[in-house]
Amino acid sequence: METIRDVTYVDNENIAVISSTQKNIELISLKLRNTFKTVNTSFPSCGITYNEGNFIVSPNEGQLQEIRLKDTKTSGVGTNMISIGVASLNDTIYSVKRGENTIVSHNKHGNILWTFTNEMILRGISGITVDAYGNVFVAGGQSKNVIAIAHDGKMHKILLSEADLYGLPWAIHYNSELKSLLIANGNSGQLLFLCFIKFKLMASSFDHCGICSSRHVSKPSVVWCPHCDEGLCQDCIEHHSLSKATRNHKTVPFDEYHKLPLFIANINLHCDEHNEKYQLFCKEHNELLCRKCAISAKHVECKKLFPVEDVIKNAKTSVTFTEIESSFQKMKENLKLILEDRQKNISSLFGSKQKIESEISAIRRQINQHLDEIQHHFIVELNKAVENSTHQIQAFIASLKNKQRETDECIEDVESIKDHATDMQTYIGTRLLENKLNQIENDMQSWINGGSLAHTVVSYEIDTVLNNIKNEITKFGKPVVDVQSCKLPIRRRKESQAQLMKVKAEPKTIDHITLTLKTKIKTSASNVSGCCILPCGLTYTNGSLIVSPNNGQLQEISLGDNKTNTICSSISSNYVASLGNKLFFGKSEETDTIICQNRNGEMLWTFTNKTALRKHRCIAVDEFGNVFVAGNKSNSVVAISSDGKEHKILLSKTDLVVKPWAIDYNIKLKSLLVANERNGQVLVYNVNYA
């Protein structure tokens, strides 16, 4: 984009910028730092603001235009004023009047609320924005500063001067949620300069005397009058202290008043409806009242009205204020304690990570060493087998070469006989040669029959475990995150003595558990086998679902990749519940045994009591580890303590529990939902731990 003319926040992650030469609005991601969308317009603009899904822009020529972001529909705003900059807050628009160093506040119908002009401090207005209180921030291009104007246009304050800025201020925008001011310097082709500035604002005025400002005279305030809600200069203090209407007003040095928190400085001391000073307090409605409020229809019959002076007297030494002050100190200590604990937790996690990595590396070295050993043993056996076969073949080759030499000698004898022997010698020699030939042929046949000519091949048979190692062993293990209850000594508010409370509630024994029927629902369902209290789902823990197949062991399904693993338990179950690293399930209908084990398959406890629980069905668990089980045949709902040692019958047939099947506990609602199998009744109980 060419020279940036104006900028505005769309939300906390995106901004919109315009150029005075381009007919569009560019939407820029602060995170990605690039343009992700362009809104085309039919005109170049010099000012922009965003309000509730709509852009209000100042065209280079013509009146203000409103552009809907959803469909870019454009319509004119009801004012004939030509503006070079614009900001908005609710139904109020703040415009920079073209050709003048004037700020105009008006509504969408064009009605002017106030104007501000002061060329001594503000010249060449290039950008404008507004905060949540209606205070206006303006960038002066020629005056090289940023000023703030009070919401009523009467006061102003220089926030940034040339020495505070990194260039020529041009575009400016205030974000109410981030409490930050966005300033863009008007340097061609440069990126936006983000300037996040912390500042304090007065509720209704700034550093200038309110009385003098109403006379269009600018004088610095030296004291602040909370009753008048304005500052006073040195010349006006005397009149203020002598006037009958204000002589009892207690003023505060301005430097001290600047130290007040923003939310205190912004407290309105006058009635919003009648714009009159608060005079009474209504105890029945817990409201401050002005004179007119007291005689309104709402309060005319109220008997407990007290003068404000009596109510606020000694407010700083009141029990409530003192308790709040003390509570904040305790809260500070608590937060410090929690912060230290969380940092220690991070350190311990890092330490555990290093320890686990070290142990895994040690296991890996052991595995590598073991594989090296069995590989070495295999190679030794392979060398021995090849060596033996080689020796056998070499021995045969030596014997074969002897036969080859005998054959060559016989061939030479035949040639010699042909050339030199007599016929008698030839006749007799032929018989001798034939005997040698028969011997060689017999030896060859014995080689064939004896396997001496068989081809020896060496191969190997790998162990099936090693051969399937990639398929059978797909992971080194699985990290197990065990969330343990915190036992930090957090100090409780509003206790005279330093009593302690837990971050997580102390575990409650089943002796404290009672149920109160909250509602009874009649449904048309029969053979009910499942229920839940929304929001609810399958048994969930550490990013995975734990399910009980109709046949087989418990299965864990990862929500990240839908990968299914069998939980380390040989027990089959149709019902399961979980809490942290613990699983609770029933072994079988015949045994009526409830089992608690961890995810590694380690048994923690079992519970069996056929007097209280027969033909168990669904299982639920509360935040303390107490287990709720529906007994279908025993017509009961039983609570089992977190250690499995104790139990309590919470509901029986007399409590309208008839063949209960489905059961679910909701931690947030502290409610137990019980659904009967046959009659379709659903019972909702409040769970009390008193």
C-alpha cells in the first residue's frame, strides 16, 4: 500500500488501513503481518473507523459513507459536512472538518453536539480516534503531536509531543479491550508502527481549569473538586472556597488526584437520569438517589432513605473497606504462593522429563546391546555353517581333481597306443582302459547318488518376534499424566483467624453424601440402558475416550488420531467410568464386583457386597473418587468410598428406584441422574456433601 492515510481496529487480531490514492480498504492480520482481504470501494478515502460490523469512511470528495463489511453495501451518513478523518462511538461520530483544524462531534442524523478548535496546539489534523468514555485522540501532522479532548469537547491535553514520536503521526486508533493506542507514521511504503501506550484519563475533564475553559481561557488546574467533577486553577480556588454553593467542597491537589485508579476517577457523582447530585441512599433498592429520584414512582413509597453524608461517613475506616484491603493483601499472598507452586510444577515437570528421557535412553541402550549380542551370536553360527559346507565341498574338489588327472592320463595313453602300440598290445590295452573308464563312471554315479553334487545354499530364518517388531511394537511407551490434588494453604477471605482451605475441595466420605430429589421425569422409553447430564459424553480422560466393548477388553480411543489401544487389563466389562488416571468398572454380572485400577492395569481395590448390590449396571464417579453404581436386581443405587472400603445405599425401591440401569453424575451441577429400565422414569437428585 502507498502512504497510509488512516487505520482502525476491526478486532483484537485484525486492523483495516486505507490510502488516499487507492479505492479499497485493506484488512491486515496483526499475527501474520500481511493483507488477507481487500474491500473494494468506488472512491479513495482519507479517514476510516469501524463500529459494529460497519466501516464509516471519509471519501476524498463527498459526505461520509457507511460500508457494511458483510456484503460491502454502501450508504451515506446524514451530514453534509466534508470530512478528512472520522471516528465513532455508538451513535456518535467524530469528524475532522476539511480545510479547518476543527473536530466536530455529531450523531448519524447530522446534529452537532460540540466542536473543538485550538490551532496553538493542534494543526494539520491527520488522524482521529475515540476511547470507551468518549474522550477523543487526535494526531496533529503539522503540530507533530497527539492530543486528547474530553468527551464534552471542553478540555484537552497533549499526550505525545514531537520528542515522544518516532516520526510524523498520521493514522491513529484506540482499542478499548487492549487499552492501547495504535499510531501509524505517514512514511511512504513503510510498515505500520504499533505504539502501545499506557495512560490515565480523568472522568470528565483533564488538566485545565473547568471554570476558565467555559470562558474559553486555558489555565492549568492545581486542585480537583470531586463534587464539581472538574479542575480548578489557582485564580478560581478562592472563589470556589467562598461561594455559598461550593464552600463546603473538599478539593484534592491535582497531583494527588492523578494517582487515583481510572475506575475511581470515572465514577459519576451525579444521577445519570436527572444529572443532579446524589443526596440520598435507598436501602431497600441499594441505590444512590438524587432529589428527583427520591420522589419518583420507584422510590416514593420507600421508607429507608438516608442522607448520603451519613452513609459514606467513615467509609475508609469501615469494616467492609478494611476487610477488602485485608482480603487483597491475603489474595496477593495467595497468588504469590500459587505462582511459586506453578513455577515449581513446571520445574518438576522438566526434571521428570529429563529423568524419563534418561531412563528411556538407558532402555534403548539395553535393547541395542541385546540386539548386538544376538546378532553377534547369529553371525558366529552363520560363519560356522558356511565354513563346514565349504570344507566339505573343498574335500570333494580335491578328490575330483585326482579323477580329472587320471582321465587326462588315460586320454594320453589312448593317443600313444594309436601311434606306437601293436595290434596285440592295443587289444589287451583296450580292456585295461575300459576297466579304468568303468571305475571313473562308477565313482561319478556314486557322487550323484551320495549327494556330493548337490548345490549347497545358505539362508536364514529370522525370529518371528524380530520379524514383526515394526508391527507389534509401534511405540516406546505412553506418557502418563497424573493430575494430583493440590494442597496449597490458601487463606480464605473473611475469616478472623488464619484458617486454611484447599484449592481443590477436601475429599468427602460417603457418610456425608445424601440425595435430594430435584425432579422426576416420565418418559415413554423402556429398557433404558444409558443416560447423561449435558454437557456430557463417553468416559473421557487425558484426551481419550474409554469404551467398554460388548466383547473383549476395555479400549482407549485417542481423539487426536482415532487410534485405538487396548487398556492394560485382562478384565472385560460393559460399564466403565474414569477419574484422572483411575478407571472404575464392573467385572461381571455374576460376581457383582466393582474394580478400581489405574490405566497401567494395576489393581487398586475391589468391592463386592451382594446384599447391597446385585446385577450392577452403569457406573459414575464424583470429583472425590466416590463411585455411584446402579444395582438392577437389588433395586438400589450404592455409593462406594474412594478407597473401596466402605459403602452406603443412597436409594432403594422405596425411593422410586425400580430396576435402575443408567446413571450419570455431573460435577458442575452436583447432580445424579438415574434412569429406570422398565417404567421409563428418570430421576434427578441433588448430591449433598454436608
